[in-house]
Amino acid sequence: KKSEAWWALAQDERRTIVIPKEVHVDTKPPRARLISVSPALLAAGDRVRVRYRANEPARPVLLVDGELAAQGRLRPPGARRLTWTARLGAVPLAPGPHEIALAVEDRAGNRSAQTDPVTIVVT
């Protein structure tokens, strides 16, 4: 006997399609907190370590001067780290100040609000 939580959607000969009675649609965005960005003063092409925290499984989305700079893979909730090579695409960042912000995206594609930006300076 099948659980009451499942029911047959259709029967075709001897095949049965079973789906859950209740479907949860995740529309709530995760929350992100930028913990640190280091170093704050760097040369073009240096590696930048970005530490962040997400409240649910999510992947990081790094924004530099408002442009997508890097994305990480889906990770469990908690404090995590993303390493980035200070490039936008294949182009190293130009000398001067740049703003880094972070958002996280959950499995359902919901994206958090971006964090307050942190300034780094490329020498």
C-alpha cells in the first residue's frame, strides 16, 4: 500500500507515474554576508580571497564594479571561501579602486540581495 503522501497521476498499461501530493516551490532568496576580502591592495592578476557566509546551500556570485566577475559551486550553508584572480573575464583589473560585492544563489535560482561593497585597490 502506498503512503497517503503519494498518488498515481496516470496509468498507461502497467506503468504508473507517481508524484508527491504536495510540491514545495522555493521562492525565498538566501541571505549572504561578506566576511572579508583580502588583500585590499593588490597587483593586477593577484589572487583575492573572499570569505562569505550563506544561510542555506548556495553558490557565490562575485560582482566587481557591478559586473559578474566569478561564480562558485553550490556549497553547504555556513562560512565559505572563494578565490578570484582579479580579472573580469580574461582581462586583469585596471589599476585603481574597484568595488567588490557578493550575492549567493540557491538551488532554485533565487538570488540574495548583494552585500554592501568593499573597496580594493589595484596598483
